[in-house]
Amino acid sequence: MIAISLFFTQLISANASVEVNISVEQPEHHLANVELKFEQVNESKVNFYLPTWRTGRYETLNLANGIREFIAQDSQGNVLSWHKIDKNTWQVSDAQNKKITLTYQVYANQLAKRTRHIDDSHAFLDSSAVIMYSQASRSSEHIVQLSVPKLWKSFSGLESGNNSHQFIAHDYDQLVDSPIESGINEHYQFSVDNRQYELVIWGEGNYDSAKMVKDLQILVKQSKHVWQGYPFKRYVFMVHATSGARGATEHVNSTIIQRSRFKFSTRKDYLSFIAVAAHEFVHTWNVKQYRPKGIVPYDYQQENYSNLLWLVEGSTSYLQYQLLLRGNLMTTDEFFTALAKRITAHAHKPGKESQSVAQASFDAWISEGGDYGNNHSVNIYSEGFLASWLLDFDILTKTALSKSYRNAHNQLYQQHRLPKGYDEQDVLSILEQITGDDYQVWWQKNIQGTTKINFNLLLAKAGLKMSYAKNVKDKSSEQSKVWTGLKTKLDNHDLIVSSVEKNSPAWDAGLTTEDVIVAIDGLRLLDNELDNRLKDFKPKQTITVTYFRRDKLITSRLKLAAIPKNKLKIIPIAKASVEQKAFFKAWTGVDFPEKK
């Protein structure tokens, strides 16, 4: 009887509601006060945690660095002893059979990290950076009540409570995957296919909110081309039009998109915005409803490893174009431009020979950018995009255009929805179900290996080709310009090497990052005139480069190479066959663009 009683006591404790009160009384100082009320604890000592990372960003972050004035009390107001046992764990003692209330102050000034930010105009709160949890309370309902300035309006993907500033989460996992935006903002609502959508914009800028609403209405309709069914009844697009922050993060039924306040009005900037919105919307299925077993369930206290993060991020980058093209939110020419940029970036990514996309997925938590990252690593977004493209074309070919990569993602959604998760063998099984072929060898070569991609062959399947001509009538496609493999930056009149592409002329000449270039062929360089000076030379010529390294003057000989003078373009071939046009339509969902 004692055991049964204890079991039900623990069950009630684990599933009872956690009351969360967040008071924003000093927004101009980026401060909030947090109060958490937990039901009866059944341990003498209990640990309360903040996560070490937030969902949607595979990187450990200092989320506990803004916590001060921590106090633990029982239901009678008695102060309980506590101490920190690591950077993000507070251990409260003498907690047995007591209801515990925690209070603490939060400093919220991490806008660019999309974790927590408070100022005199708004509060953006990702709960992973604000609200603590215990192992027992993780499965509990959380009722969040905000106390904010009078004119502020509050929004979240969470269910609304008894007032406009109250939200309810089924458990802690839903809470940390449903950020709250409160403040002075614009708010719009629309309905599509019996689903409710909202657009919340904080900040002033050159955006056209009416156009954003119109295009988002079109965008959300396109998910039917990939998945059967919706995982939500309501979805919230949150937009920050601000300064000093850019990027976006997917959440379970919402997204936060940050852009420079003046990066909305031109076609190029607006296309970038709607593409990001498409990317995050794809994530509503891909990762928020089905994700690799290595990150199911989330472990908030350490890295969550998987060889399939390329499928999470790279495939999302790939599928976003399916929504944009089918909704006529992007023209085929704009798609070709985006595709050309990815091919060009891949061509100048020496890391593709050192790291597979599977290895990059596992190492995403410790990935390096900059010179080393470019020369010795790949990116799960860009290389994952290309892996998805290869897989899509292989499926289209093997099924005579009757199936595509979209079918694979729909099957992942249907067969491996949370909390199930999937692994590599599950993906291979789905590919075999779709095509009837065993993908073990293909997978070993293209995902676990560092394969070389024949872009000409890929594009030809869809009636396309690569061209470096300036325009259609330009016959000078063979024109080239000199290339060194150097990237530089100007710092107080010093021309500093910021990166050197592996196996490039500059690499072979021995130049490296932080070298300060001062002269070419014995003549001094002034400020950032390197590119102009190089125009005086031709490919295969040898020049001398004089530079400082550790304040010592060095001269090296550098043999110039050649790269195309113009940017790469993807264009339709002159006489595409019926089969090529059909392939293009099955791939993109739109008609083949006849060459003008």
C-alpha cells in the first residue's frame, strides 16, 4: 500500500501544473523577474536546470549566464538552502514533501541568438533561456502569466489562457519550442484550409505587411505537395525588423525570423525573406514532427548527436524551393540564380574532399567556420541541399517520374512521427519502398562518402545547362579573369588575408590568414586596391607578393590561375526534349521555361 501510495503521489507531482509568472518591470534595462511554482517534491534534494542549448540551433550556449538573485522557498515562505552544482544547475536542499517556489531575475539582451531579449518596446522569450525545469516537472503542464507594460500585446504558438497575456503549454518540451513575443507590434490573422495563421511584426522597417500576409497565405497552401496532413491547428509567423540581428529559428508551430529593418523592399531582399519563411515552415514537418533518433527526445543538458542533421537542415533548404516555385512566389529564373550560387559555392569548397555530409552532421555541434571550415569541412545546409538534389533526381529517374524526394519526406512524416524518430536504416527502407531498389551502395557513396557531383549530367536531365556567358547573345563565355584564391579584409589601411582557398595559387605560394599584403611586384598597395592591381595581369603569369607575417617582411612568388569572368548561370537548353521537359515539371512542379 505504501508503494502504491508513493507511486500515485509521484504521478500527481509529475503531471501537476507548473505556474510561471514573468514580470517585465524594467524593460529598458533588459530585466525580468521570474517566479516558478512547483507542486510537491518527493526528493530531499532536487535539481533545477536551464538547458545548455535551444532547439533549432545545434550549439551549446550560455543560457544560464543571465540568472541572478535566485531564491528557493517552500509554500510557507521559508527560504530553502541551495547551491549551484554546475553552470546551469541549481540544487535545492530539504525539499522532501514540499511545494517549492523559485524566484530569480533574468537579464535578457541576446537578440541575435534568438533566446531572450527585453527592451522598452518588446520582450522576446524563448523559454529555454528563461524558465527552469526539474526532471519531474518536464512532463507537467505549464501555465505562463506575463506582467508587461500596458500597451503591449502578447503572442505565441502556445494555447491562450484566461487572458491576453497568459499561455498554456502541455509540457516543458512544448514550452521551450514555443517562444513568446510581447510588445508594441503589428498583428494579422488569416485562415487557410481550416488552419489559423498569424503574422506578428516587431520593429519598424521598409516592409509591406499587406504583401507579407498575401504571400504567406499562398505559401502555406503549398505544403500539400509534400505532406499529407497538418501537424497543427494554428501557426504563428513572428518577424523582427531590427538592427544587428539576422537569421531564423523553427519552432513546433511558429517561427521567429530576424532581418535588418531595411532588407524587405527590393525584390532580392523580399525574395530572401519569403524563402526564409518557406524554410522555417518546412521545418514544421521536417524536425518538429519527424526527426533522427539521436535527437529524440531532446536532451537539454548535452549535445544530441546524429549523422542525419543534413536531412534535417539541407533537405529543408531543398524543399523550401518546392513551396516557392509551386506557389509562384519565385520565378524559374530566380530559382536558377539560387541554384547557380549553390553550385559555385560547392566548387570553391575544398572541404568537400575532407568531410562527408554524414560526418558534418555528427560534428555540427563543433563545426568551424572561416578559413579552416571552408578548406576542411562541409556545411549541413549547403551540402545537405546538394545531397537532397542528388537523391531527388535518382528517385525521379528510377520511378519514371512517378515518385520523388517529396514522397520520401511524406513517408517519414507518416511512419516516424514523434515520439518515434528514425535512423539511417529507416530512411533506406523508405527509399526502397518508393523505388524498389536497395540504396545501401548509393548511401555509402553519396552520404557517407565524399562523392564528386556531375552538375552537367544533373541539369541535362531537366533540360538545363551551365553557362558563363554574360547574356544569351554573348559569345564570350570562354573569357576568364585571374584568380589567386585569396580573400582579404581592410583593417586600418592594412590589407589582411582573411582566407586562402586550399590548393589555390595563394595556397601553393604559402600565404595564410593574418598575412598583411603590402606590395605586388615590388609596388606598394594602397588600402583595398588588390583586385584592381590584379586586372593588369593575365592567367598563368607569375607575380611577387610582399607581405608582413609576425612583423617580418616576406616575398613569395604566386602563379596566377584563371576562373570564368562572369557569374555562373543556369539556363534552358535550346531544344529540350519532351522527356526533359517532363522531368523538369516533375522536379519543380512548374512548366519548363522555353528559351526566349
